[in-house]
Amino acid sequence: MPKPHMQKPETIRVFGSAGSASAYAIRDFLHRSLLPFEWIEVRSAGEIYTAHHFDCPRHLKLPICMFSDGTCLENPTSAQILEHIGWLIQPSHEMYDLAIYGGGPAGLSAAVYGASEGLRTVLIERYAVGGQAGSSSRIENYLGFPKGISGADLAEKAREQACKFGAEILMTREGTGAERLNTHGIGILSDGSRIAARAAICATGVHYRRLGLEGEERLIGAGVYYGAGSSEATLCHGEEVIVVGGGNSAGQAAMHFARYACKVSIVIRGLGLKETLSDYLLQRIATEPNVHVITQTVIAGLEGDDTLREVELKNVASGELRKVQTRWLFICIGGEPQTAWASNVGILRDDAGYILTGPDLEFAASRSLWPLARAPFYLETSVPGLFAAGDVRHGSVKRCASAVGEGAMAVTFVHKHLAQLPT
């Protein structure tokens, strides 16, 4: 990612058709990365030349990104976009003191504290910084922002802060494997890079749980979306939007969509939102005329060919089915930890896949699964020198503020671990 003095690029024009999953992926990435862009809906690439009078190579297919220097890229990946604007950097050190995997609030916090305290720090993020919090339209109960702040803005400020202290942030990379040597570990990235570090923090977070319905995978990005979908709100003018989930992210998403959609329905399995939603959001939803809560209901079916056309709702108490026409379904129903890689490197997890740390590893010591004489540090995993912070950790509080706190706390124990390594 860029150093703090590097300026944002000029507005990127994105041409694409309605309901295109590829176009949505580009919009979502640019929105979450706070890269300025203009979405121009076209039915074919020919309209770029005839209706909009922009000059691109005529053989390109939608979606197309046009940059200020005239370059046009056909359906670019996130990495290709970053490379073109000069934001795709390579690792600059053979050995780091601290490698952080995951660029959500916990990972960004760890990067700020690690780098500011003199550790040679690198953060690896597979997509855009901010994690799930980065997709939130507004976080209003985070300390120090009485007027609220969008998840993307908060993530960008944290990224700039980490870079100011010298942390390197490698975007659009993903850890695919790991090796363990005597005094350090090596992370193997999706682009073939190898990151050697004397300590590491896993802050890979969770990914949204799927509904498990027929046709769901085919409609992802083409009417079915996971998370708050703040990049799509302005495209919902005069339409009906359905948000699934009863947590704060779902509540914030509903209030954001209410500014544009004619109707927003919050679908929950439970009897109400009181047990799952913060009081300030509960009061706002109750007084918002075009937001409606549908209780004791689940999504039972999806219909649509290339794009979503209709969803089927099922009342779990009566079994009654009814269909609602919509092109917009946003799913915020909790997540599953991104720890499939953990078993390959001997990291102990709970039955749900969350990483066990600190006191939760007492049984590991009793079974000789912990190799050191000392007890694991708080937030340390079953592999010495590898820590976990944020939503990925067993027993964590699923709040932005607690993730930030755990990221900072993990760096404290990284220092303790490094002090015990041979010089």
C-alpha cells in the first residue's frame, strides 16, 4: 500500500452492466479502499463510445475500468487496480520482527502498535483493509467519534497511521501455508512470496455464513450480497431491499439503505431485535417509516437466472411461505472463522474452528501439546510466538473496539516473546 504522502488517484471510471457480479466486486473493493470512482451503467461496451464518448480499445468486454491516464483494463482484479495506481508493493525485508495476517481492526491496531514501538512490521491482507467492519456504512458507538464514522474511513485512517510508523501493508495477498523454524516462522503467500518473521499475529477474522440455498453461489454479487453492502446503497433508489440478520451490522445497513430504497425489510428468525441490537439502533429503526422488521422468518428460496428476481420467505412458527420481488438481498447473519489453514501448522482450535489462546490452552500443556516450560501468554496460540486477536479467537467479543484492544494487547506479548528468543 502507499506511503502516507502518496496521493489518491484521480477518479476511476467503472463501466458495467446492472447485476454484474464482476462489476460489484470492483465497486466494493474501490469503495472499501476509499479510492474515488464513478460507476457508469451501460448495457454493452459499445455504449462507452457511442453514448459516453470515451475512447477504449473496442475489443474489451465489460466491466471496464478507465484510469485518468487513459488506460482501460478489462475486468481487472484488485491486484491489477493497485498495481496500476502504484499501490502494490513487495516485501522489503528478508526478516520481520512481526508479521500480521489480516487487515481488520485487530490487525490494523497491531500494525500501529508494533511499528510505533520499533518492531519491523508487515501486515498481509487478502482483500481490502477494514475486514467486516470496513463494509459498515457507519459505526456510531466507537470511542472518540461521537458523530460516527464509516468502517472504510476508520480503516483508512488506521492504515495511514500504521504506514506513518513504518509498517508495510501488502494488499491482495493471502496466506496459503506456513513453515516453522527454530526461532521464526515463514508464511507462504498466494503470489509465492515468503514472509519470515520472529513473531506473528493471526487476525484473519471471520467470513459471513452462507444461507445454504440452491442458486446462492450463482447469485453472489448479482443480487445476493454478504455484509452491509454500503457500496450498493445509492443503486437501490425506489426499490425494495431485504436485510437478513439482527445484529448491529444488519441494523446499520438497514438504516443506510432506508435513505435510498422505498422499503427495507429486516428478516430475523427470533421474536424481535431487542436482544441482539444496540438500543440506539433499536430506537431509530422503530421510528423509521420505510424500515420494517419481519420476525420468526427465514429465507427459504432464491429465484433468478443471471440476477436475483425474487426471494421466498418462510415463517418458522406457522410454516407459511410467501414470495417478495427484489433485486437486493444483504446477508449479515454472523460468520465462521477463517482458520482452515490452522490445522496444517498445529494450531489448536475449538469445535467451531476458532483459535484457542492463553488460558484456554491449559489442557494442551497437560497433554504435552505445549512445547515450552512457561505457560502460554494471553492471546498466544498453541504455537509459541504465534498470537491471535479479534474475531478469529475463541471467546472474543465481536466488537470493533475489543478487536482493536486485542490487537494492541497482542503486541505487548509479542515483545515478551521476542525478549526470550536467543540473540
